[in-house]
Amino acid sequence: MKLQEQLDTYKKGFIAKAPRAALETMHRATELLATSGLMERAVKVGGHAPDFTLEDTAGRRVSLSGLLGAGPVVLAFYRGKW
């Protein structure tokens, strides 16, 4: 099964089981993001992310440009309560 098919199957199952209030909240949040203009400002596939420096999990400062010097970089963003 292709990844998109797996995602579609998962989504259908989630929608069938999720509480209606949660789905409504997610739909409202999605609509707010869609109308915010954020997608027009986001880096597109194949584009170049601006350089930035953050602390890693050990508290060391690392920059995107420094990591790219060692090879390809995968960026992962986590959101939620910490």
C-alpha cells in the first residue's frame, strides 16, 4: 500500500472515532492557518531555509549552515504542550 493510501485510511479511521468537538476545533484551526497567509510565506519544496541557530538537546548551539556543512539536514517541527 502506498503512503498516501495509508494516510487516507488512517485519516478515515481517525475521523470515525474522534469526538465531534475535537474535529470541529481541528477544522477551525486548519481554516485559520489557511486564511493567515502563512503558506504563501513558507519555504516551498526544493527551496532554501534561512540560516538559524538553536540549542540542541544537550544545550549546544548549532546552526543550520553548520549542519549543512556535514551533509543533508532533515528538519522536524514538534508542536504541542511541553
